[in-house]
Amino acid sequence: MRLTVDGQSFDINADPDMPLLWALRDLIGKTGPKFGCGIAACGACTVHVDGQPVRSCSLPVSQVSGAVTTIEGIGTADKLHPVQQAWLEEQVAQCGYCQAGQIMSAVALLDEVADPSDDDIDNAMGGNLCRCGTYPKIRSAIKKAAALKTAGL
Amino acid sequence: MASVGKIARRTFLIGAAAVAGGVAVGYYYYRKPFANPLEADLGKSEVTFNPYVKIGADNTITVVAPRAEMGQGISTTLAVMVAEELDVGLDQVNVEHGPASYAYYNAAILEEGGPFAFFDESMTAQAVRSGLGVVGKLLAIQATGGSASVRDGFDKMRQAGAAARQLLIAAAAQKLGVAAADLETANGSILHKASGKSLTYGAVAVAAAAMAPPAEVRLKDRADWKLLGKPQKRIDMLAKVTGAPIFGIDVRLPDMLYGTVKMSPRFWAKPVKANLAKAEKMPGVIKIVALETNYGHGFGIIAQNTWAAFKAADAIDAQWADPEYPLSSDAISDVLKQALGAKGSAMRDNGDVDTAFADAPRERMVEADYAVPYLAHATMEPMNATARFKDGALDIWCGNQAPTLVRQLCANVVGIEQEKVTVHTTFMGGGFGRRVEMDYALCAALMAKETGGRPIKVTWTREEDMRHDAYRPAAVGKFQARLGDDGLPVAVYMKIASPSMIASTLRRLFPSISPLGPDKSIVDGAYDQPYTIPNYRVSGVAAPVSIPVGSWRSVGSSVNGFFHEGFMDEIATAAKIDPVEMRKKLMAAYPAAVKVVEKVAAMAKWGEALPAGKAKGMAFTLSFGSWVGEIIQVADTPAGIRIEKVWIAADVGTALDPGIIEAQLISAAIYGLSAAMGQEITFADGMVEQSNFHDFDAMRIFQCPVFDVAILENFHKMGGVGEVGTPPAAPALANAIFALSGKRIRTLPLSKTVAFA
């Protein structure tokens, strides 16, 4: 089976039922997407398939039809994505475990809506659980990221 | 408070040690320092000054922050303490967790373990406090908990930085042939202003480390702080926004196998019958092994990948023995209520409650029964650990809150000496007390014995994690008050029954130690509050239910904050006194408490009229040395009750990083509100009924209120930060719902009675 992840092609030998998350983490070595629940209830595993946010813990790898992008594919420590930059400036993360999923949901939101309202944020981010309660900072970071993106930074 | 005489005759529990009325320990033994664990593992041209500071010849400065980073920002604040005194920027230091070592004991975690309220500064209280600090050192537990890390580290870490700096200056003075007094430091260099000569710390580190430690360490005055007291950029933020592999679950080793566990869904019960054949034959499965630890019984599945292990765990067909505890939540609740009939241990007993109630007229009495459920920690990162057992030595990688315990208990379970165990402590995806437990590490250590030397990463499913926790104990309480002529309470009697967290923890961690004396955590948050009531008794009863219970963010105060402050609100209602005004009167002897209440009331514009369909409630809890008041505004909406706004005022004594403190107060309030709104762990047939986030959810972003936080520094002692926002959250919400609807809800979660938007 072939998978394109973060611009790279991988040949994997996986049980067709295996969720994309475990193919990424155990077979390919992409540990950015996190395991939280296994039932698409917490969003920690969020990645993009052809730009659309999906819960990789509940998507069988055999059904993945497009290019996969993980947190490791949107930016690097030297060249952060505007959403990562905003997360850094707003000092969003506490334990940080859910943040890869939060950031991937936020990136998808801003690709769709350049200047999201509070309702847009609530709708797009409601599936991403954070047990540390970083929600107020997630909200302000998304607004800051929207401004950074608009400014072309 | 309990009197001196009563204390002397009583024993009480602190952590793992039973202490009779304080401790007598030789001064010398206490003062004897532990060996510096960094000496064993220094890099080339690297030297160490003490267990917290390493400096390389290339001027690489490494600070060891030996406390578990679970989101609370402790690695940043501990590093700042050293950097401040070492006179370097935070961006100039590398921060490591460091090895498991007794040198990193946490004394402060036990200091407030005695039966005294935080504000009790009597001779006895102070003597026991310093005695318990000594116990902390003798037990030498390297642990993160009790909101104690900053208080424990404040002197130690600053002294470590200052002592190193003094030695570096002395070495530079020798090398330059000038007086130490003429040298200045900045950004990791030592400057002789008169000559313009300068040396980096790295250039003199070897010479400095060879010198005798300074007899006297001078610390900066607060006025000279450059970093402390100001918000810092967290050292872990970049890794956390780029998905870096920093968690236990991200560990990857060459030749690594994967696994999971399937433990008995009935605690402590053994398998009666098990058919493993189907699971063993599944693709990717290597082996299934029986597991037996102090946490219970079950199976470990060793596989080629995590998914194969999960599927095989599901396919195991096992029957488990009957539980040793009542089968259902109703039956457990009956045991708790029955326990309330016992006299219990009075941890506070002012005046004479019995006499005060004896002739109380009916209309002056306020009485209520309260109850809270078991709760899971539900950290975002499910339990996991990676272990490798090779050539008689065990390496274990995991996020954990007590590395020396991981080392000790894993050595025991594998059957090797502690010296043969190396603990690699990672960042953790949430702790909240769950990672004080050792089950994840013990299972991985046992499974590593079965892999022929290959490392194995053992990851629990969310279902396994939810159903095998050391839960926040369920509790029930009976509350009585007699109102005086002015409406203020003249007598209050609170009795709380709950399974003992300490006894339960001992069974898992130190089964050879029998608990002695009452468990103070049953009444923490109720017996130690800054109220003056002439007749005031708070008693706790340990209820015999052996479902595992442990430390859950704010521990006993998470229960009793709700009980105490809900009941105070009821007293105010019965007396027709404003709840804020009543607290100010009852707290008059504690100015720090009054200032917190006044501040939060001013922030929330308490007393100003609100539009119809909105209301506010308030609560106050002193816990872990910090005084915290919260006011919550709720609104009635067609979809249910919406939590609109939360105001928090917290007196932490000394605020070392206001940014992190504010984040922690909000985090802890959301943690408490999540539980209050909808969380409960219930039992049927001896098993936990909840399994995942669909039936044990937490607050979501669309439910999150707006927060307004004020940090005060009025009290003269420093308080903790990581847990203190949790206790007042539930009662402030319940009190707001009462103000909104007239419904007095005395049982959590509130969702049993009202709906939330």
C-alpha cells in the first residue's frame, strides 16, 4: 500500500482495517498526530487528507485516497506556519498533547474562512478536546493567525 | 483547629509515613547532602556544580528541573529560578528533567501534610511542618504533586544558581588576578569593567567546579529580579506547536515491539477462565502474557504494532472473579451513607457543637446532605510506558510524577536491584495526579521480560485508561448549622465520609505499610478554611470501599470545596445575608481571605443588577497555600444553562510567573467545571460503566466562558498554583444555578438535574 505523507511517499504493509493514525505512528514514524480516544471523539489525531481535516484514529488506512498532511508537514521550527506562530506568540499550550490536533483543525478552518467569527471557531474546534483548558488562548491564537495570514506573514 | 494536646496524642497520615505528633530526627542526618547524580553522566569538558547546574567548556549551560512537566509550566519556572541567580537569560539555558535521584526529593509536598490549616502559625504547627519537611527528605521521594514544586524549589534552585555564579566569579578572579568584588556578570560572561577583560562561564567552569562550595550563598533581592515575577516564554512551547516527539507515547527505539494491556475490569479480581487462543492467532500478535502487580491482574499483549495489540486485546475472552467491593453505584452509595453514622475523626473542633445544637430552635437550623461521584483523570495522553530489559538491566521511558518510585517498584516487580533501573522521564500529556500511579510502568516492565531484550512500547486504549484509574473518591457529607440572632452561623457541623485515598495508595505502592490514624484528605478543604465560627466541627470517616482511589487535581479540596462552599451559600440564603458579605464577616480574622473576596466581588461587579435570565454565584477555597475566590455568571438559554463568565482572584503570596499562574488558574477552573457539569464514574456488576469521551466528556471550546483573573500577593507565605483554581469552581457554578433558578443542587454532576448549553 502506498501513502503520501507530508510530501513524501511511503510503501507500507498494513492491515486494511488499521486506522491511518497507527500507520502514521507505528509504521511510518510520524508521531506528531496523537492517539487520544480511538473513536473520533477528541481530535488529538487530526490530520489533513487533501486539505480536509480528518480524525485519523477512525479512518482505515485502506480508505485513504489523497495526500496526507500532519503537523510535521505544515511548518518546521525554523519556518513556522502562521497558525503555529500564533500559537507560540499566544503561549497556548500547557501539556501540549492535544495541540497538534488543535493546530491542524485551525489550519483547515483558516483555509476555508479567512476571518473566522467566534461561532466559526466554535463549530470548527468543538471536536478538539483539551483537558488543560487552553480554549481561551486557542480562540485568541486563531484570531491572531488569521491576521498573520492576511498580512502574508 | 485541633488543640496541641489532641495533636500530641493523635497520629495522622502523611503520604506514605505515619508520624506520631511530629518527628525526631538527628539534625546531622537531615543535613547530610545526597550525592550529586549529575557527576555520573557528564559530557566531555562539562562540569557540574550541584544537582541542578552543568556548564560545558563551550559555555553550554544546562539546568536540571527535576519535576514532572505535565503542562503546568514547572520546567520553565524552575529554570528561571536558576537563570535568575546565575545571571543568564532563559534562552541561554538548556533544560533537562534529569535522572531519577533521591537528591531531587520534594520536601514541600509533605510540609502541609500535618493536621493544621495553612494559616495556623502556632508553635506546634510550625514544628510539625518543619518535621514533615524532614520526613520528605528522609523518604526522599522525587515527586511532583501537592502544588508544591515551586515552593520546594524556590530556595533550592535559586541557591543552586547563585552558588555556581559565586564560584565562577571566584575562578575568574583568580584567572584574571583581580578581586572578585570588581567583577560583574551578564549573559553567561564575567566582566572586569576596569580593564575591559571578560571571560565566559565556560572558560572558567572547570576551575570553578574544583573550588570549595561557598560557605554563604547570597540571593538577589526581589527588587533586582530580571526574570522572576514577570511572564516568561515557556521553554517547551516550540516543541509543542511543532508536534515534536516529547511524550512517552512518542518514544521510538530500534527494534521496538508494541503492546497493550487488558486488565481485569473488576479491580483486584483474578481471571477465572480465559481463552487466549483466538487472540494469539491474530496477525501481528507475538505473545500474550499474564500480568500480576499490586494494581491487579490481567494480560499483556505483545505485537508488531499497536493496532494489532488493540485488536487482540479485544479478542481475549476472559471471565473474572467477583469483586471484593459492592457491585453497583447504589450499593457503594449505601456504604458511604452508612459510614456517616460513625463518629469519625474531628480535624477541627472549635467550641462545643453538641451543646450548641442541643437547644437549637427548628427555624434556626440549616441541614443538608451532599454527594459527589468517583471521577477519572482522563489525561489526554492515555497511559503508556516503554521498557527494555536487557543484560539484567531495565530502562524505562514514561511520563511520571515520581521517578524514584518508578525505579523502586519496577526493580521489585522485575526482580533486580534499583541500581539496574534507569528511568527516562518524558513530558506528559496531562497528569492531574494520574501519573503518581505506577501501573503503566509496572506492566511495561513485566512485558519487557518477555521480548528477548527487545524494547516494547505499551499503550493503553482509552477504554482501558478510563476503566483502570485511581479515581477521585466518591464522597457524601452531612451538614448542619445553627444561625444566631444576627443570621450568622453560631455552630456548624460537617461530617464527610469517603474511601481513604491514603489507604488505597498504600495498598498499591507500599502494601507492607499499614495506614495508621485518620486520613486528612477526607476533610481537606473543609476543616482548614479561614472562617471563624464559635462552634465549628469538621469530621471525616473512612468508608470501606476498595475501588482504587488516588490524587485527582486538588485531591480532598475537590470534594470539600463543593461541600463547604455550597453549604455556606445555603446558610447565607437561610439567613437572608448576601453570600459575599457573610464571608467577609466570617473571614474577618484572615485579612488575605477578605481581600480576595473583596477583589473578586469588585471584578465581577457583585451586587449590580443583572438582566433577567442571568445570575452569579461565588465560592472561596484556601488550598495548597493559596487563597482563591471565584464568581461565575450563568445565563438561561433555550439550549440550557450557559456559563458566561468566570472571575478569579487568587492570593499566591509571591507570584513568580504571572502568565503561567493565570493559565493554571483558568486551567484548573475548567477542570473543575468539566467535572461539575457532567462527569461521573459509575459502577455496574463491579465494573466501571464509562469508557471513553462520549460518556465521560469534558468542557468543549463552545462551552468555555470568558475568564478574568487577578493575582494578589498579600499573604506572607507562598502558595501553590497548579490545583488551587479547581475547588471553588464547582460550588461557584452550583451557587450561580441556585441564584438563577432557585434549584439547590447538592449532588454532582449538575447535569443530573439541569441541562447545559
